[in-house]
Amino acid sequence: MRIPPAPPTLPEGVEVVDAPVSIAKAKDPVRAMRSAPGASIVMACRAVAEGRAQALVCAGGTGAALAAGLFNIKRAKGIYRPALAIPLPVPHSPVTLLDVGANAECRREHIVQFAFMGAALARVVLGVEHPRIGLLSNGEEPARGSALVVESHAELARRAGDLSAFEFIGNVEGDDVVGGVADVIVTDGFTGNVALKLMEAVSQTMLGAVREAAMSSARAKLGGALLRGALRGFREEIDPEANGGAYLLGLRNLGVVPHGRFSRHGFANAILRAEQGAREDIVGQTQVALERAGALRQRAGGVPIRSGR
């Protein structure tokens, strides 16, 4: 009689929860989340809300993660909208871009809060002591851009003299995103998502073109062999998996959303970034900065909605 092997022993602190339902591809994430309480993303968010976990890592659909996070973990007090922030793998000049997809339409006060969220992320996770914040526009002049950009620029500039959380450097253009002029760039979720996907596509196309050129002839193969070490280092430097994906900011606990096509390397980094953000309390630091600057959402009568953390 063959004796089945004993189940592996789980590491300390690990709990496996049976969650057989997925709503990652649902067309209506809110309806799917409400109708499927056993979905993995719902149960994961519930574990965070109940204190059984301190951060969320979700590689499913962004819409499902946002809906489940809002209904279960809930927004941090005084936050208008959660935002997705992603550290872009720019060689020698990493920059955090937000929002990259959580909010297609924004108001001025949302953009201002995004700036504080991005600054906190840059300090806690990337080690930037005094982040430089830029506002994405089609020109450097304060009057350039959409009505939202002009209003947001005026508000950030008005607060600049009283801010210790970051330095507002004004409008930045598309080429500045990878130019090292800012540590954090803020925009609405529609523009940010288009910019992010364009950058990812260009990066992948260039890497593919380099590989193709290196294999095009015997001489090219020889040159490619000589450059292999340097190119490997460059590829690792611009690898989007290195930072673990996008950070879902503005909830009562941190969320990290890796891309669904990431390898185990990317998912491992997402878990490590979530642990670091929870340990160093990126949510609490963001709340403190927003409260000091008077950037929290206010009740009727101008009374700030303070954090209950």
C-alpha cells in the first residue's frame, strides 16, 4: 500500500484560504464583487480589513482589486480617491508616476492628494529624502495644459511655500518623465495609464530590436556575446518586475498590484514591497503629511475628516 506524502508544513505566519472563485475578468467588478463573496480578491481584502493581514497583494484585474478594496478595506479617512502609483524603471533616475489607472476623471483636490501620496511612497520605499514633484502637462508654463492641470498647478504652487513633504517643481512634459527632472509625476488616471502602457510597449520593442540585431549575423553575434554582461545589467535595471508593480494608495492599508504576466521574481518583489510599506507605515506617513498640509477631504463647515488610524 502506497502511503501519500505528508502535506508540506507552512511557514510561520502563512494561512492558506480556499477561494475557488475569480472575478478578475468581470466586466462589472462592483457587481461581480457583491455577487461573489467567495472570490479570492474579496476574501483577501476581507483578511486585511479584519487584521489577519497588513497589506494586499493582488495580481488580478485592477478594477476588481479597487472595488474589493474600497468595499472591504475602505478609504483612509479624508482621502478623496485611491490612486495607483508605479515606480518606473528609468536607468539612474527612477520616477514614480501616479495615477496610472484608478481614476479616469479627476478634480484638482484629487491631484493635490496624489502628490502627497507619491511623495510618501518615494520616501518610504525608494529612499528619496525630499521628493521633487512634477505635474504632467504639454508645456512647462503654468498656464499650459487642460483646465484640470492649470487649476492643480495653481493649488500646488500656492501650497509650495508651506510644504515640507516635497518640492513642487511645476509642470513637466512627456520627455521629462524619463529625464530625471522629477522624482514623482502626478496626473489623472487616464493620462497616466496611456503614458505607462506607451512606455512599456516602447521598452519591450527596443529590447526585442536589440536582440534581433544581435542575432542578425555572425559578426553581430560576436559583438552581442561581448556585450552580454552589460546588456543583462541594463535589462535588469529597466525590468518592471524589480519594483513589484503598482502601489494602491489611499486605502486604510497598503495594496500592491503586480502585472498578471509577471514571473515569480516579480510576484516575490510585490510581496517584499508590501511588507516594507506595511512595516514602515506608508499609509500613516501619507495621512500625517496630508493633515499637516490641510489637504484632507473636509466635512461641511470646513472641518477636516481626520484619520482614525
